[in-house]
Amino acid sequence: MSTHSQLPLDFEYRPAMSGDDFLVCASNAEAVAWLDRWPDWPAPFVVIYGEAGCGKSHLAAVFRQATGAEPVSLQSDPYETMGEATVGVIEDVDLIISDHQKDLFHLYNHAREKGLTLLLTARHAPVDWDVNLPDLKTRLGTVPVVEIGQPDDMLMEAVLVKLFSDRQIQVERDVIAFMLLRMERSFEQAITLVQEIDRRALAQKRRITVPLVRSVLQDQS
């Protein structure tokens, strides 16, 4: 019996621009709910944040596909990069905000005046961003801010099953359990790990078993 038929996949699927699916679960449900409320947002910005690998970039891709949002850069003219679009996405804002505080401040005011909406992603909440412009701090204090938590075991199990299934690979449940005990809890790691396991199994003409997975994990450690 395949792992896919053994494991329950009680998650809602959202199509993403990449063609993959986004799994809605407890760790990201609040963020998804806010994006589902679009365009009925109480402020021009909504911020979702979380550690690397939590899925915020994937969720931003889902949002872009659903709304036609344009990717916006603060490192160039944000009005020009947004063009005629009424909705945009700015990713990893906290990594560049210290040099672009005035840009974000003016963009907020412009969006409010014109009725535009932007989704912002970051690794940290706005209160922890390197912002010393008082007016920008005030604006950021008015926007909805939602954290995406790291995926739990149930979600990671479903993600691994889906990643293997997408490659038309059936693996035993003990392989999935072994991976869950030893891998980093992130979607990025899951994708990288499944890719390497598949590559090695094909190169060595081996079935995907616990010993093969163990060798991959040891080489990546």
C-alpha cells in the first residue's frame, strides 16, 4: 500500500503560481484568513512574518496568483515597479527597511490615498524592524500583522507525502517517519531533501528506503 493511501491529508489545498499546492493548517490559517479578506483590509498594508522556511513566500505567490498583485521593490522606484496595479507584494521588507524607511512611508501614504493594497512579508514583526522614522512607526502600528509558525509534524508529513507523490514516487511510512525525526522543520528543507533522495535513488537504481534516506541526511549534515 502506498504512503499516500495510508496517511490522512486533512488540509485545504491552495493552488500556487509554481503549480504546487499550499497546505492550509493551524500554523498559517490566520494569515490565509487575512488574505482571503482581501480587498476588505482595514489598512493599505498587511504584514505576514515568520522564520525562513515557514511558507510565507509560497503564500505570497498564492496571493499574487489570486489577486494579480505585482511584485514591488523598495530598492527601485516602488511606484514605477507597481505600475498600474492596485495590489502589490513586497517580500523580506525587514532585510532592507533601514535604508528605505522614507520609501515605505511614502508608499503607505500613496496606497492609502489611491486605495491600493500591499502584502508585506518579513522574518520579524514590524515592531522589531530597524525603523527610527516616527511617522513610519506610527503607520506600521496600524496595520494587521500575522505570524506564520513553523510547520508541525502533521503538516510536514503531508508535505513530504505530496512532494513524493508529485514525482510519482511511493514510499513506505517508515521512511516518512524517519525523515520527520531527523530533518529540519521547513518547507525549503523538505523540497531539497526529497529532490536529493529522488536523484540519488535514480543514480543508484535503488528503492527509497531508510538506509538511503539516512545516507542523504548524513551527507547534508
